[in-house]
Amino acid sequence: MTATERSVSHIVVVDDNEQDSAQIRDVIKELFHRSALSVVVDNLSNTNELPKYLSRNPDIVICDVSLEGRDDIKGLELIQNFKKRHPHIAFAAMTANLEQLAKLDQIEILPEFLLPKNLLLPEVDEKFGPFVISYVLQNTRQNRGFDIHMSTEVEVELKRGLEWQRFDADLIHCLIRQVFSTSALPTSAAIDFERAPDGKIKLPPPFIDHVDVERFDELRGESGSVVLKATPKASDHANEVSVVLKFCQAESFSSELRNFVRYVKWTLPFTWRVDLLGSGRAGKYGVIGYSLAFAGAAKSYPMSRFLKEAEATPVVTFIANVFDETRKVWYRNPVVVSEDDLLSRLTKRYFRSGHVRNQLVDKALGAIQSTSAFDKWEPAEPTLDKRRRLRQLVDRVFFQRRKSYAVCICHGDLHGGNIMVSENKKDMVFIDFQDTGHHHVFTDFVFFENALRKDGRFSYPEDMKEAIAEERAEITFSFAASAETPVELENPAHSTLSLVRATRLKAFRNFRPEDKVNYFLHALVLAILMFRNDRLENVAKERLAAFFIACAEELNTNIGSGHEREKSE
């Protein structure tokens, strides 16, 4: 659709009284003609035809409250039903009987405004006329006519991630149009319209001509969500800004918006804070658009891409800046909680119940026992049954109680896919705040360490016996390290374990050294969670298995030597 076509306003009038409908059409046309504006008015007496007209994205739908000769609220019910599928379209409820408007409390979704018929018939009210024109012009400018380009691969990803039996293109397009409406863009409150030489009002050019929607090869949404990349383009704009679109269930959508306002918008520094471009909701689904216009760069990539390419620069920058103990943007003022033990808290968050946790522990142990790391493992205490020995180690860790632990504001899901890095590999922002809130202080550090093993392709011992030994040596080093132990980040040839060491040292500089056991308990729980992923790559599975075995052994050693203060009954 061209800019010229978009300058013509479109109104649909739904009224089964054909005489009233025709009069309203003529009044609206006359109203626009006086203001030198172009308008198309469609009259409908058959509500079954309304979906066809809604697919054309009209600016306003004026619907009579009483339809089919009934003195009820069928028109309001119609508005409610279609508003669920087309929330970006404005609806007006029209009636000649003002008493019917008292029934508005019987519906969940209200129209944008109410329209007594006496304001339009027999002639338009002088105060209401400018209001209609202003509202229509505002909607005409809201970019709802731009084209959306998406490949079949994107449709397949959306269908898979949202667990649909059939792809609903109309719903997806509806959600995307809401994100890019000008209500989310930086426009002035008052709209100034330029007049052409012939006296007609000249509508401003659209902000967007079309939006390209693509997959992120490095990202796959989890828990019923899909993450896509969108690039809005306009003929008069030279720059292209990347936008991350997260499609999810309505409940997750509401949670993420709430967390963004509460923990992100007024808490994170501007250099780390992603901008919320816009959002949309229709039916059971929602979409959030994050703008990645930072560092003057048009393109951005997930951190997981650099991890898989063993590119250390953005990883080192992230550890040095985001985990900097002198800044403490989120990781500040930790609160000590003693009402519950840490394992119970982690169980509630990650597993929902102890029963589910035990099931996933069984699955994780089964996956670990199929790795070469398990085959190469030589337990510190020799045994003929390594399977039973590993289970004992895990059970002993889980039977220890920590009656006090610290919490602070954390991202909550800080893996490589939720950190976006600019082209210069120096500027980065967070996305996806569904789990943001007060969590165990080491949450983000543990998630990032986990990402280094899962996605990172930095050097790592090929021999799994050696890997287990080095993993355990690093844990031993962590328990011995103090807040003054230097963090080595200058080495250009970083290995996975050197980056893990730097992450841990940053964690212990931010928070109490006596909480180190809690760090590794959390890491062990997260590793268990990772093994539920049947698509986990073999290299990641081996590394996680080596860490899991080393962590279970070392935690038992430290618990026995007095690092853990209290045992459960």
C-alpha cells in the first residue's frame, strides 16, 4: 500500500437500519469534504460481512448497539468479539437509546468511544465533528497499512513455538501492527497537517513502508514463546534499526511488561537498558517489541552467537562491565532471607515441586551416565557401582539445609540468547524480562556460567577425565579465593574454564564469601534443569556432565569439612 493510498481514511458503519446507515454515511462524507479530506465509508447491514472489511484495517468501525431489530446489546457483544481479534482497530458504539449504554458493564472489552445517534442525525453536532476527524486522522497515521514480509520458516517457527495446529497469519499480523503503531513511536501530542496548494490537507508520509520478519538462527524461544528479528523500513529513512519481537502466551506477556516497568525502566542504566518499542495483545497471545537502536549500529546479535564462534571480546566486556562489583546496578543491597532454605526456593522456581525435581534429577543422572565423562570418572572413594555413588553425592547435597541466603534484583534468565551485542562487540543490552525480579544473588552469574559451557566453544579439555579434574580444581580454587583475588581478563586466549573462573570471582566480589556453597548448589540445580532438554548438543552435554560430577564431589567434601553450617533433620 502506498503513502497516497494510506492518506484516504476508511470508516465502516454497521447498522441494520439502512436508512440511518445511509444518512450517517452522507453526514461523514460531508464532514470530511468540508475539511478537504478524503474518506471511504462502507455501510454494512449484514454483520457476517464484517470480518472481510476488518481485514482491510479501517480507521474506525461505528457499530449500532441494537442490531437485527432487537432491543439488546448485540452490537456491544459484536464489538467485544471482534476487538479480541483486532485490538488495533478503533470501535465506536452508536445508539439512539442512551439507556442501553448502562449495559456496558456487562461486557469485558469496551469500545474506544460512545456515539449517540443524535450527534450525527439529522446533522452532525458542531463539537463532535472535529473530534471524529481528529480521531480518524490520528489512526490514519498509525502505520497500520504497512506490508509485513515473513518467510515460511518464520511461520513454521511461530506455529511450533506457540503450539498451534494451524498457523494464524491474521493474528500474527494484527500483533505486529500494534507493536509498530505510532502510539509507541516518539511523536508530538499535537499533529500538524500540511496543506497542499489546492487547499487539501496533506497527510504526513508514513513512518514505515514495510517490516521484514526473520528468524534468529541462534535463538529458539522456550516455554511457549518465539523470539524473532524484525526490521522496519521506510523509503525516506536511511538507517535500519533491529527490533526483537517476543511472541508468548498472554500470562507471560503481562508478566514481562510488569517486570520491565518495575525493574528495568527505572533501574538499569541507559547503556544496558533495551527500549520497549511497543506491544500488542490479541486473544490468548501477546507480543513485545524491543528496539535495539544503540551504539549507532543497525545490526545486533545474541551473545550465544559469539560464544559459539569462540569470540572472547564481547564475553570479556560483559563480565568486566555488567558484573563489575563497583557498579552494582542490579546486584546491590542484597537482602538476607531466612524464612525458607535455599533448595526449597530453587525447587519452587525451577521445578514447582519436590516430586518434579526428583523426576528431573533421575533424568539428568540418566543422561550423565550415557556420557564419556561418566565413563572416565574415577570417584574419590573407589566403588564398584558409580551410578549409585553419583546418586549418593547428589542426595547428600540436597539433604543439606541453608536457612539463610541473600536475594537481590536479577535478570533471572541471563543466558546467551537474552544478551544482545552490537556490531562493535562492546555495547550490549538485555532482553526478555519475564523472570526478572528478586532472586538468589548468584542467579545471573550461575546462568552465565552455564551458558559458557552450553554454547561456548572456547578451548576445553578433550579428555573427560582431565576435564573433571580441572573442573574440580576450579571449584577448589573458588572456595580458597578471597575478595582480593585478581580477576584475569586480559588473556587473549581465553578458555571456557578461565571465563568461568572470572565469572565466579566477580560473583564473590559482589556478595558474601560465606555464600560460596550456595553458588554451587544453585549451579548444580541449573545443570539438572539443562538435562531435560532433549536437543542438548553432545559437546554441551559432556561439559555439563563433567562439571556436574566435579561439583557434586567437591560440595560433599566442603560440606563435610564445615563449609556448610547446618544439616537437615
